[in-house]
Amino acid sequence: MIKNTFCTLDGVGEKSEKRLWRDGVLTWKDFTDSRQIAGISPDRKLLYDAMLMRDEEELQAGNASYFNCRIKRRDHWRLFDFFREDVVCLDIETNGFQPHYGGVVTVVGLYDGYDYKTLIRGENLSAESLTRELSRYKCLITFFGASFDVPFILKSFSGVRFEIPHFDLCFAAKRLGLEGGLKRLEQSLGIMREDAVVGLDGYDAVKLWEAYRRGSREALDLLITYNREDTVNLMHIASVFYDRLRQSTGIEEYLSSGVA
């Protein structure tokens, strides 16, 4: 989808983007190969050509950070398919308080489509370990992470940075007209959880951490299982939402009609 994207260009919104698609300009190459584009002056065409060629160079170089600011946050989902092999799903657990009231991150879950990794407070969770793990990836996937997980981490760990595109599934769900939290979305998509954590929520995660602090390793194991379900399921939802968001743009209609 990223190579069908023109709303990164100054003065080009979603309506103008669709007009380009309708006129057969479906990809960056279609645009730069065209001698002229209806409604775009020659001077502006040259400027746009240069911008799109730079975009292509950075994309082929795998420079996801370049697109972090190049593309509006609401459109970061358009990068998902290209960077699918380099995305990481992230979900955190906390002790139930905000950072300025004694709140801490207790568990960070990371899943890249192959392996799930847990960073645990007091064991292997630190600014250094988190930075090292995040540096391996080019796109971040969360559920409500732009408003909760990421700000919480930034307030809790000095030096951690999030400079890669961020596909927040919570806001994607709203764009698709879907309501409810993560668990409700999982149910609507037919995603099942392990029996041991069915029905557990964020408050239960706080209680499990407290039980662990009192000496229960079993409580920590259950907390990790809960976090793993939260984190791993994000990847499946991201794939479904990407396809639906792409379809909602209308690009498939133009591609299938062969207007190019």
C-alpha cells in the first residue's frame, strides 16, 4: 500500500489521491514516469517527482525511521505490509499506578511473528535491554499504545526512543467502525485465548504482580501467559486490519479495473 500512497505530498489529500488512482496513477512509478499529471503544474510535478524518488530510495534501503515523520501517524498502517518481516508487537503490564504516582512497568511483552520475549522488572527489564530489543525492528504494533504503553515507557525509562512507524490497532479499529477493547475485538475475529487466562483483565494483571512480589512464581507465570496472549494476538489483528484499511481506501477497485 505504501507505493500507492500520495497523501504524503504537500497539497495532496485522500480525495486528490483517489483522483490520481482514477486517472491511472496508481504507484509512485506511474507518477514519476508520467510527463504530466492533470491538475498539477510542471514545476510542482518536478518537486513531487523528487520527493517520490527519495521515498523510493529510502523504502528500498529499508529506512523505516524516515517514514516515521514522512507519513501522518494515522497512515502508518500503510507501511505494515512492506515491513511485515520486521514488525514487533508490544504490550506492557504495570503495577496499576501512573509513573508520577509510583507507577512502574512490570512486564514488557514483545512478539515479532515468530518469537515472544518477556522483559520482567527486577530480572531483565531495563532501558538498555528495551532499547536493544526495539532496535531490531522497523515497525511497532500496539493496541492503544500511542496513548498508554509508549508514553508510560518513555516516562519510566530514560533514553528509550520510539522512532519507527507505529500501527496502533485501537485507532485503526475506530476508523473501521469497530468498538470495544482488545478482548472484544479478539472475540469478534474468532481469536481464542488459553483457558488459564480467559476472563482476566488489566486489574487481574496488577494483582498477579502483587502476588508474585509476595513470593508466588506461579502468579508470575500466569501474568506472563496473560501478557503473551495480549501481545501475540496483536499480529493477527494487525494483518486483518491492514487488509480492511487497504480495502477501505478503494485502491483495490482501481487495481482490479486495470485503469493503469
